Amino acid sequence: MISATAGSRRRKRALSALAGVAAVTVALVGCSSATGGDSSGSEGGEVVWADYGGPTNESRQIAYFDGFEEETGIKVISASLSDAIMAKMLEGGEGDYDLIQVSSDSLIKYKDNIVALPDSATKSDTLPEGIRDYAIGGFLIGIAQGWITDTYPDGGPQDWADFFDTKKFPGKRAWPGSPGSYDASFELALLADGVAQEDLYPLDLDRATAKLDSIRGDLVFYESYPEVQTLLSTGSASIAVSVTGQFTALINQGLDVTVQWNEAFLSPNFFVVPAKAKNPENAFEIAEWLTDGERQAVFTERTFYGPANEVTFDFLENSTAKRLPGGPGNDGSIYFDEQFRADNLDELVGRYTDWLAG
């Protein structure tokens, strides 16, 4: 267990880093908390949880779902997140999901179609207030580059310019191939092209896509995050850009993987209840279950995503904290301009869709 002083320092650092997100989400506080659909309550029934699958979902099953089902009788049905269903429900339409994984930009954009947590609910207190009123099962993700360490025995890429340098660091690059998971593609392309961090926004999409075109022939596109593990472990790709949980999964399998935190992008992710969810009360029931610090610690130790509740740090060792997104020793990371991404979400997805098809 970490000391109270060390835990406090880490908590203050996490809250400080997220302060910029808070500034652009304060308008969310006044959103309506009306629910939609029928509810089965806490006496059984089901709740449909939509995420990206793979080891992160497996970790949720172990840390959260198994105990929740046993305690409440509510069955958690895990669904592989579909961009089409997610978009329809976030726009106010009907669908099968009760909980949808989103990032801050989507919450800002679609807040009118998202249900607020009950006033009595325990909130994710490392997230900004405007976000925590809607966030369930929150965690801090990193989007970084990673590789099997032996691939570059003399040292791998130090930044995104190196990632794009296929002569200095040869080999195929695993790259997001789903429009809804474009992640930091435009931002990191601009960094690789020499744009300073402080000058990233507003994004120059023409310049970004031109830079992406420069290595298109060296890219291997993946449709789902777990494919990253296969591409790296089989040698089909020498290096990958992905959410860092996929690299953690390989490390947990015994592989020596290097994750480059310099210029990695950090983003709070969480789940929201769409207005047309069929089981909102069951969604709120699991929301409360997920705020427990000890359960979050189990999830954090398995995935090395940053936790959403302060109390979780009391159950983590220093060695674990150092491997978390934004953790001590992982300096050089960057936070998205969530307001810009929310205001331009349709264009960003559209431009990335066009680029993938090109």
C-alpha cells in the first residue's frame, strides 16, 4: 500500500492535469437527469455494457462483473461496441446498449442525449465535476506507441517524428483502421510533421492527412484494439500506436514490451447511459458498484489505466502507480483539447473515414 503522502501527491497531480478538461465541461452540470425506457431495478434483469472487448473487458469481468452479478442478480451482457449503434444512441435514437464507452469530446457533444447520474450516486472524483455527473466506470487511458523491445535493441522511437521515420526504424506500423477509433491520429501526425504541442489546435487536417499519406504503405490497419496484440506478437507489425492497455496485455503474457510515454496522449474515458437505454436503473446500480476503490485497484493492476476515484490509490503500490498514464516518470504526455474535438467531431470522423477509404 502506498503512503498517504505519496497518494495525495499523485491525486493532486491527476486533478491538476485534468483541470483543462473541467474548463470545457462546466456547461454539462445543468443537463436533465430524466431516464428513458423500462427498468428491471435491482431484483435481477440485465444490463448491456458496450466496450471494445479484449483484455480490458476481461479485466472488468474479473474486477467488477462477476461479483456484481452474484450480489445483485443482474446479468451483465458485454457487447462489442459498434460505431453505428453508438452513434445512433448518442444522437437520441434507440439501440441495445445501456452503457456506452465514450471520451470527453463525445460527452460534450451529445450531452442532451445522455442521462445524468442520480444525485445520491457516488461520483468519479478524479474527473472534472461536469464529467463526473455523467461518468460511470471512469479511467484514464493513454494512446502511445509500443513495440516488442527486441525489435529495436539499440533503442526505439523517442517521439512521433521517429515513429514516422521508417528508414531509421524500419518495419510495419499497426494503425487504427476504424473511423470511430481514430484516436490521436491527426494530432500525432502533426507532431511528427514538426508542429509544436502548443500549436496543435485548431488542427490542420490537410497537413495531417498529407503526413499520414507519407507512410501509408507502411501501415497495417487494425479494426479492433485486441488485434494490436496479434500484430506485434506475430511480427506482422514492428511497432503500434494504440491504447496502452493492449501493450499491458502483452506484458501480462510475459512479453518484454516498451511503451513510449513521450508525446503520448491522455484522455479520460468512461461509460454513459444513453437517453433511450432500456435498463437505466440497472446501469445506475452497476455505476455504484464500480466506484469501490478496492475493485478499481484490481482493474487498474490488470490494465494499468488510471483510476477514476481517489480512494483507489490507497490500494496501489508505488510500482504500479509509476506505470499508469500520467503517473510519476511518465512525463511528456499531452492532453487533448476536448472542446475542439467535440466541436469538430463530425468533421474529424468524416475526414478520417475518407482518408481510410482513400
